[in-house]
Amino acid sequence: MSETAEPSLIAKKEGVAGTLLMNRPKALNALDQPMIRAFSAAIAAWKDDASVKLVVLEGAGGRAFCAGGDVRALRTAAMAGDRATVEAFFSEEYEVNSGIATFPKPWVSLIDGVCMGGGIGVSVHQGPQVVTEHALIAMPETAIALFPDVGTSYVLPRLPGAIGTWLALTGARLTGADAVHAGLATHFVPRERLHELRAALVAEGVDALPRFALTPPEASFAPHRAAIDRCFGQDSVLAILAALDAEGTEWAAAQAKILRRMSPTSMCVSLELLRRGAAEDLAGCLAMELALTRVVVNEHPDFVEGVRSVLVDKDGAPKWQPARVEDVDPAAIAAMFGGR
């Protein structure tokens, strides 16, 4: 149950829609196991229900759509050697991602506020995705020594140029307008009209959406678009860092500084995952991600340390193993993928 003693996912049938409200506002609507299981139940109940013409998904509290998975709980399980809890969380979450991708009706996500990690997973695989000027979208996994999961190893390589790799390695935060330009959202609607849009969707269905959508402002990353492709299109993290150094710009130096703070192992795993994901379908990517969680979360020390640094002690001083990208063994990265 949530902090309000209500379900952590509130599912209703309203008008022509099935509505889902992620309801853990104090936790920025982070996905926990009950919420994931409630998503699964709603997908099963509504996919063949002729009275449900679309799903409308939103987050409670006004601050976040969904800040991701409850990684603090996963850290606790990993530290206790509780592999079953870790396995259940990721396997059931990824089943929900797959269920959303194959849902036979529009799945409209109203993204206002923070949307990270698992929040992208419950919105990106089926659309439309609506963002406001207050949306903040990111895949920040390398900061906690995880990797882009929830099926984003399929999505990110298919974004324009090297945008997906840039987002995956740096955890860059996108505005709502940025997300439309990057290919992670489909429509830009001002926050002040979101309530009106929701009412129209429930009453009329997805055809109401174009009345509310505006042309988004230019992407904040537009001035760096060519540099993103030049630098983040490289074949290794070391090559990316070298390319950023060669740019000689303030933006490139800032990106390199960010990368130097991230888990070196996580960055190398993430880059390899995206390269492999470019040749897989979504099911293959989800299977590859699930296999990786068993190694990265349960066996490598960086995940426990990264969550400690970012979310538990919040000291911003992780002690990565190894500490430098230069010291990451390519054979060790290959072994995480089963040596393939």
C-alpha cells in the first residue's frame, strides 16, 4: 500500500478510457512490486475489453510522472543475497513493459514532472506520449551503476544519430520539448491544459489529442547535435572521451566531466548493451537486460555502492571498482553478456 493507504496504482474505467494513476507521490511514484503487479492486472483486464478504447496513464502529486524503479529496495535485497526478490522485480517489470508494447489500443501517457528509468519503461513502448513544459526525462542509470533497461536498449539505439548513446551514458536530462525532438515523446501540451486534455481523452478518445498539442520549442541540445553524433557515435567509452576532448568546447568538456563521475563498468556495459540492442527486437532486448541484472545487481559491487552514494548517503562520492574507465577489462564486460 502507498503512503496514503490507497493502492499504489489506481485503476478505473472512466468514459471510453481505462485510467491508471501511479500513486506513490512521496516516492515520486517510483515503481514498487505492488504497482508493477497492478499494471499487469490492468493490462490483462483491459486488452480485450471492448468498452476500453484507450488507456490514460499519469502520476499523482504534481511533482513526478514516475521517478523509476525502487532501487533502494533492490539494493537492500542485493546486499542480503536475496536474488529471488531482485529476479521477481525485474522479470515482472519487464513483462509489463512487453505487455504495454503489445497492448492493442492507444496507451496515452501524460508526462508532467520527473520521468526517469522505469517511468520511461511504462510510457515509451506504446503511445501517444504527451509531455508538458515541466516534464524532466532521463535515463540516469550509469550514476548508480545500473544500465538503461525496461526495454530502452531497444529504444535508445533507434533514436536519431547518437542521441540514445549520449542519453544512456551521461544521464542527460531532457525537457518536455527536448523529449519530442529526441523521439521519446510524441506531443507537447502545456501543463495548464493537461486537465482539460485528460477530460477530453476520457470523453472522446485519442482523437481529441491534436486539439491540444502545440509545436514544441527548439531542443536545448540543438546547438550540440552534430557534436553528439561525432563523439557518442564512437565504438568505446575511451574513444568517446577522446572525441569529447578533441572537440575543445565547453559543452564537450562538461560531458567528459560527467562521464568521469559515472561507474566505469556501467558505462562500458551500457554502451555494449545499446550496440547489441540495435540488432535485437524488443523481446530480445528485454531478455538481454534481464540476464544482465543478475550479474550487475547481484554480483558486481558498483550497484550497491552507486545507490548508496546517490540515494542512501547522498554523498556523491562513490568508490567504483575499477575506479577508471582505462582499467575496465573488456573481457570482464563480455563475460557479463555470457561471453557472447
